[in-house]
Amino acid sequence: MSINKKDLIEIISKEQDQLPYKDIELSVKTIITSMTKSLMKGERIEIRGFGSFGLRYRKARIGRNPKSGQSVEIEERYVPHFKPGKSLRERVKQKL
């Protein structure tokens, strides 16, 4: 099972029936937008008990096009990275 943004909004609205759906939708979208902007600036995001988001540097390299098998040059870049917090890791471990 996977959860997308719409599913997350639905789950929160069912659990928090005192809040209007539109307010929950706006809140979730604002949080995601703020996190995206912070990562774009190169900032690190830490949510205690959940984990942290940051950027990892990837060096330039030669890759291969899987369809044609032709070599392709891949430029250096930064990619988002999530590191789960200790509390989250322990809770997930208990469920498995």
C-alpha cells in the first residue's frame, strides 16, 4: 500500500473532523511546498521523532541507456535523501 498527497489529506480529515477539509488540504500543501523550497536552497530539514531530509551529492558519471544500450553522460547533481530517526526506525521494526 502506498499513500499519496490526496490520501494523506483524506486520512487527516477523517481523524480531525473538527477541521475543515480545505484547511487540511492547504496545510499539507504548504508543508510540502516549504520543505521543497528549503531543499532547493540546500537547507537540511529535521523533524524530531520522524527523520531528516537533506541533499546528497552525486558525481558525474557515464551511464547506459537501457533501451538502446548506448553510453550516456550523466551530469553531477544533488539528490534528496531521507534518513529516518531512531524513534521511527524502532516503531517500524516493532511492526515487522
